[in-house]
Amino acid sequence: MLARYHDHGRVFRMPVTLKRALKARIDRLNEVIDEVVVTTGAGVLDLDSIPGAYEHAVWSVDRLHPSELGHRLLAAGFAERLGETGCVLGAPVSLTCEGGREIKTVHHVLWLLFKGVPWLWRRGRDFMPLIVRAVLERRN
């Protein structure tokens, strides 16, 4: 079972220039996933179609990883797809969350400073020209 990725630019607040670059990457990735699905007949869940996929409560503080609710929605989506193939499932996936904490603005700011910017520096250097361009466009 594979997953087609959603539009991350709708989850992150970022300049349009970066959203376009990120969307182009996701579109290329989804094209490869589509080829694998066609070639192998593998099942696929389109994350863009999951109810609430773009709501903040579905994402952890980094907005890259699902929250508890997001994981439950993913499990429910995969279970539904498996059920469509004839796989017998024991019980429906509960969407009732049992833990975690409410994510507040301070959590987003702290994550961005201590995790987000360092990660972007290590892994997203090819985005740097786009970031500079976005900053310069905002100044003008």
C-alpha cells in the first residue's frame, strides 16, 4: 500500500515562490508513485483526499508529521483502502484521541528556531535561492 502526497504548501505558511517549488517536488514524487501503482497494481491512498488533511489539528508541531489525530486518519484511510480490496479488518479505526497536548503558537516558534531552521539549512540548501528571492520580493 502506497500513499500519494498532499500539497504541503497548504499546511506550511510560506512565500508563494517556495510553495511552487515544494509543489513541483511533490508532483514529481506523486508521478513516480503513480507509475509504481500502475506497474505493480499496488493499492494507494491519496493523502489529499483524507478528511481534514489540511486542518492544523491533524499535524504535529513541525507540520511534517501527523499528530495523533492525523495518524488515526491515516490508519482509517488505509483500512478503508484495504477493505476495498477484500481484506477483512477486525474493527474500525477509532478517531478518538487519547493523548498528546494542544499545540500553541509558542510551540511552533520554538520548533522553528531549534529544529526547523537547522533542518532547512542541512536538507534544503537548494531552496536557498528561492528563499532569498522570496525575501527580496517581499521587500519591494
